[in-house]
Amino acid sequence: MGKAPIAIISKSCNCQSIVVFGSLPDPSNKQRTKNKKTMPHIINLPKIEDPRGNLSFIEELKHIPFKIERTYWIYDVPGGQVRGGHAFKEQQELIVALSGSFDVVVDDGRVKQTFSLNRSYYGLYVPSGLWRQMQNFSTNSLALVLSSTPYNEDDYIRDLEGYKTYRAL
Ligand code: TYD
């Protein structure tokens, strides 16, 4: 396959905005199914609306395609700070903006997508092997991360050039 032309594609809906740098193929149905496991995408979580306050929930292997081995959260982020900025060889994750908003930039070494998270009933599924960083945190934002693995520093790729080499292998 030849090198993809550089283009900027913007997509938006009421839940997210995606800015893609690079070009994306138009997938067939078979490819779409495969993409669900290999491409980052928004998962609509259950939402029980109630005048007393709404409720959402996540069950492993039902709403997300992995078993939850670890949960962590990022909070009290000073304005302008960036978190993440690495890839995981094995870990899959779901990122939810439980409060406030932030952007997750996901990069496969060729295409970069920005997902703006600002609702607690949307989760961003990030498959293993992708570079991701979190930025543009709003005041008092709270980022919940569900992870498919226990913490393991050996699973991290923290060097972007090293990541590109890893992807090319
Ligand atoms: P890290 O994942 O490197 O976050 P960031 O890329 O945003 O800097 O984690 C920061 C530190 O926290 C790092 O020293 C490892 C530690 N940490 C744990 O001990 N357990 C965990 O589950 C996580 C996510 C991080």
C-alpha cells in the first residue's frame, strides 16, 4: 500500500469530537468488526435516568472487551498539564471523564486522533499498542481509567521514537 496522503478530517457528534491527522480508509463490515478490537473508539455506557440523579455502570467483558485488573484515576490536574504520553504493549484500557472534560490524543504512529471526553456515560476504549496522551483538563476534572493489566513498568513504551520503531516491527 502506498503512503497515505496527508489530510485533516474532522468529525463531530453530540458526544465527542475527533480530529484525525492522516487519512482513514472506508471500512467494510468485516473490517469494522476487526476495528472494534484494534481501533480506539467511544463506548456508550448504560445510563439509567432518574429524577433523583442519573446512574451509569460498567461490567467487565460485557460493556468493555476485557477483564478489569486495575482502576486508577487522575485528578487535581493543574491547567495546561499533560498526562500519559506513552504506549502500552499489552494493556487495554477504558478512559471515562467522570467529571469535567479533557482530550485523549491517540496515535498509532501514522494517524493521530483526538477524542474530547466530557460525559460520564461515554468511555474511550484504547486497545493495546497505541500511543496516548491526555491533555486540556478542565478545572476539577476527574479521569477514571480501567485497565486490563496490573501495573507493570515493563509494559510501558515511554519514548515516542522507540514507539514508532516498535510499531514498524
Ligand atoms: P504514569 O502511568 O507514568 O502516568 P503519566 O504517564 O501520566 O506520568 O504513572 C505515574 C506514576 O505513578 C509512575 O511512577 C507509576 C505510578 N503508578 C503506579 O504505581 N500504579 C499505577 O497503576 C499507575 C497508573 C501509576
